[in-house]
Amino acid sequence: MPDVTLLNIGRTIRVPDGETILSAALAEGIDYPHGCKSGRCGICKSRRASGDVDLLDHSRFALTPAERDAGLILACRAVPKGSASVAWLEDEDTARHPVRSIEAEVVGTELLTHDILRLRLKGGSPPLQFAPGQYATLELPGETSRDYSMANAPGAEVVEFHVRRVPGGRTSGAIHDRLQTGDRVWLTGPRGAANLRAGHTGPILAVAGGSGLAPILSILESAVAQGMRQPIRVYIGGRDERDLYGLDRLARLAAQHGDMTVTPVLSAPSAPTDRRTGFLHTVVHADLQAFDGWKCYTAGPPAMIDALTEVVLARGLQREDLHADVFFTPTTAPRSVEIAAAD
């Protein structure tokens, strides 16, 4: 069981064989900057000061070969081969709310689409504190814990989540079928670093697929409430009309803001439609030509985010201005790349 020293906080942790540095740090309650936990967003990018690691499969947009050669790793994909030391890259805009575990009561449930449930929870003193765009771990008695993004702006006593029923998924099925008003659950959070950067003054691109609208709503509501007046371009996607939701809520935000546009996109409509059609990244590509000086906040399935990432980076978005929340469930064993310490 290797020892890994986290140089930012001067603490050494033990990493179980085969586990990543990030998973071990989170298990110890350490607020290690991270987002997708699947090697796709780059938020947990760290500098390897010593030691060897196996680097599991990851997106080339999250960590380039040149960055690997320069000694950078992704903590969520780095499995230490022995003692090592690392330092995460500091980001002054990354949220730093303390991680807490609180008991919460179900105060409401509502179907938003045929497979997405709005879950409203109240609990904790003070209530769960988070930055817009972060997520929490939800635990039901007898079920595996799962991560869900907050869908409302921070500061309210009630926290909202959007839970998609995953085919064959026990936890999402239990949330949809079993949870009732008055039931008790546990929340642990906040987690993630794909949060709103309130100090940014340039344009904003916000792209959501399916229940990825949850963190995007939190970001947009907070941006409007904080008086961020720059142009905001919002794209939300679903396969068919029945997969879209939140349009009235987005319309109200756009009216309040004054320079926000909302574009719904259907990838596989079952009937003639006046909506834009195709994949989200192709519609963004058709509409917007340059992203230098922009921030991009995106949440949804991996394929969507990978395709969007390629578009926005090719058109000038700086890598550090991409903040992605990847709704990712591993289905195959990851490949790995050996990263060795220099002699």
C-alpha cells in the first residue's frame, strides 16, 4: 500500500493497491480539487514531484502528452506504483467549502421528464454550503451511494437534485420508486471544481445534455443573481421533445439577464419539429466562431463533452477556461500508461 505525500497540505496518505491518488484522498476527507473523476476534465491535474505512477485512460484534452512529459498527472487516473509525492495545481477561483456529511429529509419529489426526477432535500445546520456547479454524494439506506449535482443556487435551506433513472440502476431506481416525503437520506459534500468563476467578465457558454442541466441551472441562477451581465449562450440537448425540461425556468432567467439566449437541441426527434436538430457540439460549431476570452461550463455524457471540447478548444478557448462535469459511469476496465520518475 504506497504512501503518497500531498505537498499542498503537507500530509501523507496511504493509497490502497490499485486505487487512484484522488480516490484515496477523498476517502480521507481531503478536499482535493476534482471534477469528473474519469480523466476527462483536467481539474485534478497535479505535478508529480517524485515516484512512479500508472496513468489510467484519459482524454487528451484533459492531459496532453506534452504535459505528461513535463511531469503532470491526473490524480483521478494516477495509480501509484510506490511511494510518491504530488502537488495539485492551485486555482484561486476553485471553490473551497468544507466537505460535510449531513442527514437530510425528503421534502418533495416531482417528475420533470419520463426519466428525470426532481428531488428536494432539507437538512443540516447550517444547510449544505456549496458553489454553483458543485455536486454531493447521496446515500440511501441499503443502496450504493451516488453523486448528483445541485440544481439550485447556493444559500437556500432546500437543496434540489435532478436524478435520471439509469436503466438497471439500483440507486436511481430506488430514488424514483421508493423515496417519499419525510424519508431521511445522507448527503456528503460539496465536491467538484467545475463551479462558477464569478470574477470572470467575458462571455459564457453553457452546454447541458440531459440531467446535466442541473449544475448548469445552478451556475446560471447564480450568475444572474450576482449581476454578471456579460453575454451568456445556453444550449441544452435531448434525444426527443420528451427529454427536454427546464425551458420555462431558463426563459425566466434569460428575461432577467437581458443578454442570455437559450437554444434547445434535439438529436433524434420522432416527429417534425421547429427545434434545432443534431448534436449539441455541431450546433455550437455552427453558431459561434471564436471563444478566446470565454468561459465554458458543460455537463452531460462523456461523448458530448469530448466532442464539445474539441470544438471550443479549436476555436480559441483556453484549456483553463473549460469547466466540465462529466456524468460518467465506467463500463470497461481502463487502460493505463506507465509514468516513471526521471532518473
